[in-house]
Amino acid sequence: MDTQRVARTGHEEAEGFFWPKGWWSVVDFKIGIIPLPVYVILLGVIAGFAATGTVPSDILMAIVLLSMGGFTCAELGKRIPIIRNIGAAAIFATFIPSFLAFHHLLPASILNSVTQFTKDSNFLYLFISCIIIGSILGMDRSVLIKGFLKIFVPLISGSVVGALIGTLVGVLLGLGAFHTFFFIVVPIMAGGVGEGAIPLSIGYAQILHQAQGDLFAQVLPPVMLGSLTAILLAGTLNYVGKRYPHLTGEGRLQPGEQDELEFEEDKDDAHVDVTTVAAAVVTAVTLYLIGALTQRLFGFPAPVAMLVIAVMLKLARAVSPSLQLGAFHVYKFFSTAVTYPLLFAIGVSLTPWDKLVAAFTLPYLITIVSTVVAIITTGFFVGGWLRMYPIDTAIVTACHSGQGGTGDVAILAAGNRMQLMPFAQIHLKPRTKYGYTNATGAVFLRGVAPRIAVFFFVRSIGHR
């Protein structure tokens, strides 16, 4: 009997030395969200597809490519001392793939697959839809409207101060007031590439009678470097918030706010089934499509239309608590599992490395950084004056100098404030036949400085 017990104990110890518990610990070690063994297998699978010369651009391959690329770059950023505290994960996930794509250090088949999926799938707006709906429905109703009304003040103030400071710095560095304002400051605040730099260059081309491509090459570098500066500063603000907690609401704009759904989730009887989560995804997509139809019919930006509808539904109590909680879980899933893959896709397909590098001349660099710093600093102090959390307000104003929706994602990811996405979307850019008004004829927010820009631009052309 004792001999059998000893033999059985020895066998159990031998079995337990690695298998299965030791192996389970290996499986539970993750690169981002990817288990280590799966990560190694996927490296071989991707290499095999690349060796054949054709990598599919369907959703199955996209999940693999974007997850592998995004979380690999993010994990590198999280492990480098000092800069990991200022948003290195988001920066690496965006700009390392941009560098690799520009220098052809990734196989062409992989680049083509990622680019085609990103541009054809509307992946960015699926992410924004789920983030906005989940975060809006998770906000406290009593302070929701106050937050939206108050945030206009620091955003408008930041636009005006940023325009003044940026232009002044450019003049002092010998760039000239005209060139600085219209070709550096305005592009930074124009709303990105597709909704800002492109229509802005079209409008300039119509007025100046120059090639639109040449003008686009001039306005794009400030957009890229302005966004990078905002990402770095958002990460820095997040680090400052850890050191000085009284300056931040950790994703809340005002003292006294709370996420209703986090409170509900803490209750013992709070439960969300899979069907409710799925219903929340369909609801988010439905609201976005309503916004897209609104944009097609009336020219009102789809994300903003979706945002308005979500706020109205929240204030009217038109969405059941269970569906709100489901939307909140969708928000948490996308913010955790999709952010870095999306940034990788943005880096490969929407972030031209050469345009970013083109802005790295000292006068340009100083002017762009000064403009973005002025916008964010103004948001910080005006937010504090309005009894809002200065750091969270400043991070929202930082989105005013980003690459539109793509920049908002990167900035909020670097600042660890993805729940502020609804406030980052408050920028109305009505499209008209004149092109430049899509970028510069905005309604306040992204509109005060650009609107003034168009007026003085036309006046200045008339006097030249």
C-alpha cells in the first residue's frame, strides 16, 4: 500500500512538474491579448501566406495581421523606460508600421492586405461607433449635458490661442504670417487628412490657381506632426495625472460624475448575456448608419449625428438598463482588444512616414509644437477655471490637433482616456462645393480659427 502511494505521489509530482499546469502558465502568458503559443504559431502562418505571394484581405486574416502587428508594437512601447509613461504604446503602434511600410520592410502582400481591408471595411468607424455608444450610455445623465456645453469653452479658447501663438512663433522664426497661419496652423486644426488636409488643399488650389497636389504636400506635414505632438502630450498628461490625482477624473470631465454602468456592474445581480452584447453592437452600428444617411442627405458629419442621437436616447431614458450595460461591455471590449490593432492599420495605410519626416525642420517643428502646446495648455487652464478636471479637459482639446478620427483614437489611447471619445467628436465640418469650407468653415470648435482663416485668406489673396 505504501509502495503504491509513493509511486502514485511520484507520478503526480512528475506529471505536475510541467504538464499540464506548467504549460497552462505558458498559454496564459500573453503578447497583448494573444497567448504566447498562438503568437508563435501565427508568426509561422503569416510567413507561410507571405511566402506564397498572396495574403488574403478578408476579416479572418485582418484579425490576425492587425492583432499581431498592433500588440507587438504596443508591447515594445510599454517596456521601454520613461517613454512608456508618455504614450509610447500608442506611438509605436501607429508610427512603427508607418516606418516599416514606407521603407518596404514588410512584405508587399501583407501591406496590400492591411491597406485594402482598412480602406474597404470602414473599420475605423465601427470602432468609433462602439466606443461612442458605450461611453455615452455609461455616463451619468445629470452631468452629460453639462459636460457637452462646458467643453465648448476650452475648445474654442484653445483654437483662438493656438492660432495666435502659432502664427506669432512662425513670424518670429521667419516663416511669415501668411504662410504660418494658412499652411501650418490651420492644417493642424483642420480635422485630419480626409476631412481636413484634402478639402483644404482643394480650396486653396481654387483660390491660388495652383496644383492641388502641390498644396496638399504643403499642408499634410503639419497635420502629421501636430498629431504626433498631441499624442506625446496626451501621454505626458496621463503620467502627470498619476502623480497628481487631484488634477484628473481618470476619464471624467467634471467632479461628481460617475459611470452609471460601472456602478450597476458592481451589483451582485448585474449580469449581461451574449445576446445583449450582440444587441448593443447592432444598436451602435444602426446609430452610425443613421448618421451616415444624415451625412449623405444633409452634409452633417456621421459621427456627430450619431453622437447627438445617442445623447438624446440617453437623456430620454429610451434605452433599457440591460442594453446600456451591454453597450458598456462592447465599449470595454473595443477599448481593450481593438485599439492597438486599429492603430497598426492606421499606421500602415493612413500615415505616410515621408510626410511626417518632411516637417522635421527646426522652424516648422518649433511652430507646430508651439501651436499644439498652446491649444492643450489653454484647455488645461480654462478647464480648471470652469471647475472641470484640467488633465481630462486638456486631453480632449488635444484631439483638436489630431488627424481627425484616426488621431482621436491615438491621442485618447496614449492618454488612457478612450471614454472621452464622444467629446473628441465635437467638430462639425459641413461639406460644400467650395472644398475648403469642409475643413475651414467649421462650426466653432474646429471652426473658429479655420473660419477666420478662410476670410483673411481670401482678403489677403485679393491684396496680393
